[in-house]
Amino acid sequence: MAPLYSARSRAIEPFHVMALLARANELQSQGHDVIHLEIGEPDFTTAAPIVAAGQAALAAGHTRYTAARGLPALREAIAGFYRQRYGLDIDPQRIMITPGGSGALLLAASLLVDPGKHWLLADPGYPCNRHFLRLVEGAAHLVPVGPEQRYQLNAQLVEQHWDEHSVGALVASPANPTGTLLNKDELSALSRAVKDRQGHLVVDEIYHGLTYGTTAASVLEVDNDAFVLNSFSKYFGMTGWRLGWLVAPPQAIPELEKLAQNLYISAPSMAQHAALACFEPATLEIFEQRRAAFGHRRDYLLPALRALGFAIAVEPEGAFYLYADISAFSDDAFAFCQHFLETEHVAFTPGLDFGRHKAGHHVRFAYTQSLPRLEQAVARIARGLQSWQAR
């Protein structure tokens, strides 16, 4: 007899790319040189000052629980970062330190979504967003977006798709998988559209800091009541440390603190002490050097893929992804990705991991490898296209 697991567990879809990753790792174990463009994890290791701060924290015995809201010094440091980078005066009491950006999303979804209610989300988008909503017995209302909307939810789409079950909207700027931004005017219009319907606006700013030729506006510049998700994983390069934060309106903090106490007690104490080093000028300089490197990678890979026939209608301004239309080659993105992995040992992600809208016609490339590796990848992809079309 099959195990009787919960309906919510069965409703949460797996990452399809994980099957490709498992196969990529198998090929590597057999001695093949696989170029990984599938996982959204920078190739840079955690910056040395952060590692040193973490080691010092361990040596000093900072291994106990912290308060559920997080270390006061870290919340002060994040508030200072908002002041320095955005000119915003954010009360540290409004900042919750969380186990990764996922912890921030879990808190926001738990607080704001009742069973049977939903948020509006852009399709394509980061898949865990809809899965977290399902976990709290809510739902995601996926709104199809394409190049004409720069793959972003906007005020007009909110007006069009809002219904009696809608309680909020979640947007990401920069977005995964498309790398597109919402500017300050767009965020302001979005905020008004959601507030006019007594809903909540939640903004994923996890890729802030990783923009090229422009700067990303924070929704807090136009809406002090918005909920902001952020993370130390991307710009700060602390993926494995599992640390993030949530900025929320003051009146929401007691409820969020209660949820945090029950859901995870506190974020990792050693990671919190290590993250204090993120805001030192020398560490910020390391991050800026890495951002410049990502910019060079984007500026190489974008025209190179277009020259091969991949359609990338909107130039990404942030994150480290290219979302490419493969309609000229296939309408089966998973089979397309499998072909390149098996024949050329280049791994990238099928669009069905990011939603349903034209998912079979899209793939995502993560430019999280060095320029020489990207050059190798492009040469292999060019060769793989010939074998794909000759099948």
C-alpha cells in the first residue's frame, strides 16, 4: 500500500532541473567536464572577511540561539545599509533576520495568506514562491507575462486579474529567471493598485546589488507598508550560510516574531555574526568587483547566444540569468536541455521550472561561471545545435 502523504506535499512540484543536475553530477563522476549554467549559485566562494568573522564567532562561542528577530547589531547594520544605499531611514525594529530568503518568504506567506486566498505572481517566476503559498494552504494566481511587460507584473495586470480571493501581489526586482527590474514609478503604481484593493505588496529584492548599468529601486522608497524579502546569498555571496531578512511594517513585527519563534526559533547565530563583516568598506569593495565580473559575463553571453539563434527580447538589467526563447529550435525545453547535457556536457535549466506560460519554449542560462568557461560553453552549444537540428 502506498504511503498516505499530505495533499499539500503532493501538490508541491519538484525542481525539474534537479534531475538534470543529478545526471550532470553522474557524468562528472564518470570523468566528463560539465559546464554548470543551471544553478543560481555564484561560483565565487564567500568573501574572506566574512569567513574570518565566522571563524572568530565560532572561536568566541557564539553558537547559541539568538533572539527570534536576530542579532540587534546585524539589524542595525542592515538599517545602515539602507541608509547608505537608498537614503532610507529604516527602523531596525522593522527588520527580521531569517534563515535565508526562504525564511523571509515563509514568514510573509504565513502572516498574510489564509486558506483559499492567493497572491498574484508573474509567470515565469521563481517556483518556490508558489510552493510556499501552497504550504500555508493558500495559492498563487499566476499571471502570464512576456517581453511586452518585460516579464513583470504591473498595475494594469493587477487591476485585470484581482478577484475576491486575492489578498496580495508578489513581485521580484531583479527577477529570476529574467533579470528584469521594476523602476520606481512602476513600483509606485503597483503599490497603489494593490492598496486600492486592501491587499499587501510583497517585493523580492534578493538580487539587489547585482545590477548592470543601472541601480534597482527599493519598494520602500515609495511604499513604507510593503514587505521586503532579501538575502545574504546573492550579492553578499553567503549561499550556504542560510541567512536573509524581512522588512515589514511596524505593526506586523509582533506577529512575525511569534511566527519565527515557532517556525525556526532563530536564524543561524554563527552566520549572523559572520554577516556583520558584509558591511565593512573592504568587503563591499569585494562585492562590487564581483558585480563587475558578472556584468562582463552578461555582456559576453547575451550577444553570443543571440548570434546562435536564441531569442532574448529583453536585455536583463540584474541578477545573473538569461531567459532565452528556443522556439527556433524546439517546443520541448526539457528534451532540449537533456540533449545538450548528454552530447555537449553543458547544463542549463528548462523553462517549466519557472511556471507554465510558454515554458516549453524557454530555457534559463545562469552566467555564474568564469568568462573562459562561458566561452567554452558557447562553443559547445553551437556544436550541439548542429547535432540537435540534424536528428
